[in-house]
Amino acid sequence: MTLTVHDIRNGIRDGVGRFKRETTATFTKEELAAIADALDVPAGRRTTNGTTRASIRAAVGLAETADEADTGSFSKPELRTIADALGVDPVEGDEPDPLY
């Protein structure tokens, strides 16, 4: 098996202190904020989800500046770059721990 987008997202979530998800889902506003905090993105550069994603792309070197960066959801290669920048090592089949 190979790492899925879901595995990488859960690895990033765990790496920034957020809860892993059982089902695949894009990052929430709060999760994007936690990633941006971990990458020292200034609060003024994250007024919307799109500007936060663009600023994250710029912070990890996927774009020259946030103004030039894409504002859409992250692709699998972009998620890998973000995970590397955060020092996160995603795991295959990364599911949340049971609540009980």
C-alpha cells in the first residue's frame, strides 16, 4: 500500500495537535490555522481559507509569494511538502484512536 491523501492529512493534523479524522476530508478553518501557526504564517495573511492555503504554500516554498499561490485545496504532492516542512512522517492507514 502507499500513503493516501487521507493518511497525509491525518499525519499533518496529528503533527499540529488536531484530531485525526476517520473519513477523508479537507482541512477545516481551525486545522488550517493550526498549520499556519506551526509555520509562523502571520495572522494578517490568513483572513479566509483560501488566503490561509496560499500563505501556507508560500511558507513551505510551493509558491514565491502568497499573492501568486493557488488558493484551492492541497494536492497530494503539496500535502507531502507541507508534512516535510512540519517534520511530520505520515503513516499508512493512519486512523484515529478509538474513543473507548
